[in-house]
Amino acid sequence: MASMTAATIRTRGARIKATPLAVAIPLASLLVCNMADIVTTRRLLGMGGREMNPVAGWLIANNGLFLAKLLVVLMIGVAAVLSQPKRWVIASMWIAASFYAAIIAFHMIQLGLAP
């Protein structure tokens, strides 16, 4: 298993410290965003909306969306911990969390516009 000690990465003269917290915070953000996506999606579906993602639609129909999202975040977390500490790993998690935050914002706008 990978060591959870801090490692320093040098990129173009800058030093980046890859600590467990540097991985945990974007991972927790990703988990929270995925759970918020489930809640807002269910609310919109309850109001007559429809799922645009066919994979998510199938998972919703078969009651597997929560477990699938949880497993994906778990796999990302394991991969981030086991990988060599690299700047792009942490940045990629922040990008994914930002993508889900944008989806949640879109859902909130839709919920705010609903009658």
C-alpha cells in the first residue's frame, strides 16, 4: 500500500507538497458534489424532468445510481492514494468536482424556475 507521508514534487522550479489532505479535500468535494447531484436529479425527476444521460437513466431505473457514484469516487480515491504524487492527479480531482458543481448549479437554476 502507498505511504501516506508527504512528498514534494518539483515542477518548473515550483514545489508542490502532496499531502493526504491535498488528496482528501478534492476527493471529499467530489463525493459531496456527486451526492448533491443525486438529490437534485431526483427532485427534478419528481417534478416531471427527464435524465439526459442514458447511463445515469439506466442506473436510476435500476436503483443503482447511488452505489455507482459511490464506487466511482472510491476508485478515484484509491487511484489517487496509490499513484505517485503528481500535480495533475490533484488538479484532475478539482476539475471533476468543478464539473459536478456546475451541474448542480444548473439543477438549482432549473429547480428555481420550476412552478
